[in-house]
Amino acid sequence: MKLAMVGLGKMGGNMVCRLAKAGHDVVAYDLSPEMGEGLAAKYESVQAATSLSQMIEMLPSPACIWMMVPHQFVDDTIKSVIDAGLRQGDLLIDGGNSNYKESQRRGAELEKDGYLYVDAGTSGGVWGLQNGYSLMVGGSDKAIELLEPALKSLAPGEDKGWGHVGPVGAGHFTKMVHNGIEYGMMQAYAEGYELIKAKEEFNVDLHQLSKIWQHGSVIQSWLLDLTTDALSDDPELSKLSDWVDDSGEGRWTVNESIDSAVPTPVLTLALMMRFRSRQDSSFAGRLLSAMRAGFGGHAVKKS
């Protein structure tokens, strides 16, 4: 098929490469023209567009336009694409990490104006180019049918790693929960490794242990593979800070659990630990120390 990619950062650019390698024609557009020009120079099946209107003109009808932009800019991007000449029946795909409620709103608004909309929860990161992306897509049957050839190529296989999970909103909803689970898994690995490292009398080689766990273990995973690589490069992780960011989807997952009255203690605590990582010296910790000293006369460390 022929489709367009708007936003050619690490994810969008790699997705263009994977689509081109699979034989699709891609019109590439980015606010930085050199991004599209670089991809067009690399692949014969990629064309660089210098404007959104030119991009739309280069696409057959109905046009399929995949947006890979930060969630804060999705509404502006949609408006710009519509203003550039989007046609009735054309399809817009949001492959970024948008809040599913925003996707539902956008889908309803676009449907009223005669456009199709798909929200594609996309997982795979920088490894997706080589291994394929896990794609959770929400939208109408008609929209998914238009996009299916591209989905099969972006996924790890034609019949695996992707699926039509429900109406508009379902794609980003399931990706939101996916990321919440990811937080919990990462926190469990981090705590386990720290516990083993603290048992100094055993002097366990964490890199060796990771390689053991990679094969036949119940806890083997891609996250474990990434952990093994990191420990191989720097066993003490001395080049890294313990400051951990969050993209927002972990927060949305916890908010949804509250709204739905569904307990998610592991996912919630994993998010809280990310917040804790950003505090050099927390007031709460100092207050706890003061209380212990007050009621029990416990020793207090001075800063």
C-alpha cells in the first residue's frame, strides 16, 4: 500500500524504514525537511514531502496518514492536516502515546466530518525496526481494513504481534495498561537485583546471574535481556543516575484504576517509586527520621 508518515523521530523514522523494506510506498513528512530527504535517499520507495498539502496530493484516495508525534501535538497536527486538504473518507492514525479519552474525542469529532480515525498503541521502541512492533489498534472495521497491509508489515509477523482490539480508544487504552504493567515489571527487577547486590558476603556476579536467568527461567523476558546488556557494559551502572522519568501513561493507568475501583497496588507503587527517584533528599524521609527520634530516641543521621 501507499501511506504517509508524519513525524520522523526515532519511532516514526524507523517505522518508515520497516515499511519501505517490506515493499510499501511511503510519503515521509517532518517539520525538519532533512529527515524526510534522508529517508528518501536511502529507499527508492520513500518520497519526501515538503508540506502537508504536497503529502496529501501524493497519496491515493482514501489516503492513510500515520502520525508519530508527541501526544501534546496530536490535535495541532490533525488540524494542520485537515487544513492542508484532507479529503472525505481519508484515514488518520495516531501511533503515539495519547490518552485514550482524547482518542475517543478525536475519533468522534473526525467521524462527524467524514474522516476515519485509528488509535494505534505502539510498543517496541528502537528495537521495533529489527524485531517488529506490537500494535494494539482501535477503530472501525473499515479503517482497519484500509490499514491492514501496513500493520502486517510493521508487526513481528503477519499473524502475530498486532490486533484489532476494539473501537476507537481501545488501542490507546490497552497500550496505557501495557505501560503500567511495564512499570511494575521494571520495578520488580530493580528491587530484586538490589536485594541480591546488598548480600555482600555472596558477591554475586549480577551479569552472570542475568545470563543464567535468560534461559529457561520463569522470569526471562526482553527486559531481562536489556538488563543483561546494561550490566555487561557497566556492572556497577556507575555512568547512570537513579533519576527515573515517566512518560505519563503510568499515571493514566493509576487514574483509571481509581475511576474503575480496580486495585492496582503493584502498578501504583512502581509509579510512586519513580517519583521518589527524583527527590535528592525528601522532606517526608526527614520527617520520618524526626518522628523515630522523638518517640524512640533512635539515632538520626545529620545532613
